[in-house]
Amino acid sequence: MRIKTVVLLACLSAPATVFAKNTTPQDVQAFIRNANACEHFAGEFDGGLSEKRQREIERSVVKHCQTAQKQLEQLSAKYRKNPRVTKIIRAHANDSVAGFR
């Protein structure tokens, strides 16, 4: 009986967890999107691609990596006293963002 109660309580609390508001600040979420796109496009470079595709990739790298690098600097300063958010920022500050130009 006790196991059934625990399982029932777990099932009842699951929807609350699923629908809980994301607690990561919006500006940090935007940084994460740009950092992920930066890393993705930086990994797309390939000598076998057409010149047109290489230019498209280069524009995307500049757009996302430059933006993410600026966001990284601003957000690191803004959230320096918030260890939870700082940890999230650092986790997404990939080599492509940190090493951009």
C-alpha cells in the first residue's frame, strides 16, 4: 500500500514539474541559443563546400558568435553574484564563442 501511495504522489506531482516556469533568465536563454548556433555553424566549415555555402556559413558564424561573445561579457558581469546563473553561462561558453576573433 505504501508503494502505491508514493507512486501516486509522484504521478500527481509530475505535471507540476512539466509545466513549471523555466527559471533561467530570458537574456541567458538568448545567449544559449546564440552560443549553440555559433558552435553549430563553426563546425560546418568544410573545404568541400561550394563558395556560396561557405559564405553563408561564415555569415552565420559571425552573426551568432559575435553576438554570443558580447552577451557572454555582459551576462558574466550582470550575473557575477548569482552562482546558479553563472554556472549556466559558463556551461554554454563554448570554445567557438570564447575564441571568436
